[in-house]
Amino acid sequence: MVQSMSAPGRFLEDVLRRCGLIDGYAVVQSPIGAVYAAMGERGITAVMEASSETEFEGRYRERFGRRVERRDQLSAELQNAMQRGSRAKVDLSECNPFQRAVLEATRRIRPGTVRPYAWIAREIGHPGAVRAVGTALAKNPVPLIVPCHRVVRSDGETGEYALGADDKVRILEHEGVHVPELRRRVTMHEFWSPEGDDTFCYPFCFSEPQLHGRHFRKFQTPQEAVRLGLTPCETCHPPLAA
Ligand SMILES: [Zn+2]
């Protein structure tokens, strides 16, 4: 009797799984310790901290409206995605178009470098929406993979983080960012061009190793750089005129 009751239940579970209505998760290692990572048919859906599997499963269902189950066979794939970071395939279908634009711009920030919230706002064509950028990043479903920890406040403070403000500093340090130096460079109102290069950048475009032993020409306004025939860097997109 028990058999005949549970067989249709298992069948239903299989159908739900095949239709992508039950996602899978595993516990993976990150620079801030073990975290829960989940994936569905279209890629990584979530990275979260939780005190137990039950808590994670409950929060997941509440947020995404789908069930998630532990699948240890996903461990290697999810761990690999953590290593690949922003190159891993993510499923951002739960996000609205504004959030997606914010997360896609964030994805392009290279390890060891940071951007102010205001930079993201300009980059996505909504220069006045700095606060909304902060909100979108705080709701990033896949922190560590879409590197929202690389977005900081314009006053140089590291600011809020989806996984906790202290962890943000720890992850940045793990990526080789010298946080006091970063604070200084984010607040500079000047533009830098590596000597011998024909482009100019925001000072926060460079990682610590890129700064090492290099000399820069420095400008108070982008116009000064443009007058010398320099073009805006294609990574940090400084303006042509301030
Ligand atoms: Zn640049």
C-alpha cells in the first residue's frame, strides 16, 4: 500500500525536476567559507549563506517560488562556477530589467579593481539612479559570482553587501585589493594615463599589480587628456568632458 502511494509521488517529483521546477544545490567553498549555491536549467540561480539546509531551502522557496533540493552530484560543477566567477553561467530571470542591467555591468568589473555605485549608474544610462543601483546590488541573487563586492561608495567606503559588510572587505582583500589605497583612489577627481599608453582612465581602473612600477600622467579634467590625443579607456569609460 505504501509502495502504491509513494510511486506516483516519485513520478511527480521526477517530472517536476525534468521541467526545471525543482532546482538543485550543494555546499561550496568561497573566500568567506562555506556557502550554499543553487542551479536550475538555465544556470546558477543563487548563492546564499544560511545556518542550515532547512533555512536555505525555506529562503530559496520564498524568494524564487520553486523548490530546491540538495544534489551532491552538483558539487563539482557549482564549485567550478565559484572559481569561474563572472564567467559562470547565471540565471538572472528573476530580476527586473534594471537589476539585470546593473548586474551585467557589475559582471564586467575585473578582479582586483572596484567601481563606485555612481559609475554603474552612468554605465547603464541612469546616472541619477545611484541609490537604486545600491538596492539592486543588495538583492544580487548570485553574490561572489556576479561580483557586487567590487562596487563601493563614491566616498571610498566599501558600503553594504549582500552577504554582509565585513565579508565585503574580506573578499576584496582576498582579491588583492589594498582597501585603504582603494578608498583613496575612488575619491580622486582626476584621470590617469599609463606612460606610453594612448588611453586615459579613472584612477580606480587599475589593480595593485597594474600600478606596480608604472608611471602615470595625471589630469584634472578629461578635456586635458583629450587635448593630448588620448582616448577614453574601453574598460572604465571615463567621460570626454567633465
Ligand atoms: Zn580604464
